[in-house]
Amino acid sequence: MSLLPRLKKILKNVPRRQTVALLLAALFLPAGCRSESGVPAASPAKNTRVPGLETDLTQALSSKRPVFVLVAESGLSGEDDRARALLETLAAKGELANIVPVVLDLALSRNRATAARFHATNTPVLFGLSPMGLIVTRDETAITKALVLSRVGEIGEHGRELDAKLALLDAAVAKNANDTAAQWELAEFLLARRNAREAVSHLEAVARDEKAGTTLRVRAWVELARAHSWIAEPEKGRHEANDLIAILGPKTPDALAGGNLVLGLQDANAKRAALARREFQAAIAAAPESVYAKQAAVALAKLPGETK
């Protein structure tokens, strides 16, 4: 019997307060499951508006409960190992109320793709997700018991408010997928929560809509390129930035500024200072008064000096 049916059968006759402990314990089932080193294998979550974690424990988001996601790497540091042990202990003791805990151990390379959406550049990082997958909290400081327990109530209360807003925005898009304003409003909401991966499809819809205003298309296209970079898809981000320059550049200098800004930020992040400098300068020259030029000027000032 696969892991998920086994869990459902077990949980049917288990008191609710023990459910979380059993779910976490399931991550460590020895044989017969698709888990290694205590981390679930990847599979799409179902029945959620915002795609959830690729994990066999689809109950984490389909059960309408908030989720803790700990991104850590076993053996990398004492902080990583302590954070993981803490979350496991709290769950086993039933101290996480209705929160479902999930550990993404980066020691397994396949988990890196799942974790990339969270832009976790350092570990450990603890994320609190609403039942619909919105990022409610993000903690990169020392993961302590007091911190974890303080997030339980916050995720429950604030998560419900955010999910209610998400449901309204999603309903507007579902009613008319060609409503550019609705697509943009939903994308902005998702970006505000740093759910960049989930915002991508809505940003694409606006950027590609030839009936939309050029200014809005440029904004959406810039955010689309930056969203790909945020979720560790730099090549896609670069492709979108170049497409923005090629397609909308002839229509407005803001497109040239926005595209070059994104390219410059990518190259600066990759320590390609000379190339980033040229791209920032191109952004400033294209539309000096634009918001993109101003951001490029700030980034340009942070670059290291010219190298010989």
C-alpha cells in the first residue's frame, strides 16, 4: 500500500491532537515509502488554488491547515540540525496545534528544486504557510521554541485573512481570464507575499496581452523576469528581460530601462560587475526619469570599482 492511503487509514482512527505527530513520523517510515533521510518525495499537491509543496503529504495543504516548512541542510551546521530536531520534537509532543510540519532537507539534491521557490539562500529558514499556500511568515534568525510557538497563532489568524483575500482575487480571474486588471491585482498580491512562483502565470498573462496598456505590460514583464530570478530560474528571467527589450523596447524607453535593470541585477548577483555596469548604464540612459533607471542608479553605485 502506498504512503498516502496508509496515512489516511491510520489518521481516520487517531485523535486530532496526534495527527501532526503521525504525519511527521511518516516522513521517517523505513521501507515501502518514497522517502529518504526523512524527507518526502516530490509530487504535486492537489485541490489548492496556489500550488503547494511537491510532497507525498498532500494533506499539508489540502487539509485546510497551515503549514510549517523548514528549509535546512542536515550536517551543514549546528543551527540546521538543531532547527530540524526542534521542529520534529515539537510536532511529536503535539505542541504545534493544527500546523502541519514539513522538512525540506537540502542534503537531498531533489529537494533543492522544491525549496528554490522560497529563495532560501541561507539555512535554516522557517516558513509559515496559510492553508492555501501563501507565505505568512519567514524567519531566518535562530529557530527557537519560543519563536516557533509564537508563529502558530500568527499563521492561523493572519493566514485566514490572506486566504480570504486570495479567494476573492482568484474568483475574479476565474470569472474572466482575459481581465488584465484582475490578473495584475492577483499577481501583485502574490508578489507582496513573496509567492513569486505562483505569480508567474498571472504576470505572463498581463505581459503577453497586446490589448493591455504598454506601461502595465512593462511593469508585468519586469516583475515576471525578476520573479524567475527570485525562484532560482535565472535563464528564464534573462530570456524574459531580453524579450521585453526586443518586443516593447521599440514602443517605450521604459521597456529598455526595465529589461536592462533586470539583466544588470542578475549579472551583479553573479559577480559579473563589468557587464552589470554596462546594463545599469543602459537602463539609466534609456529612460533617466523612470523608476527602473533610479533603481539601476542605486545598484550601479553598489558595484565594486573598475577592474583592470
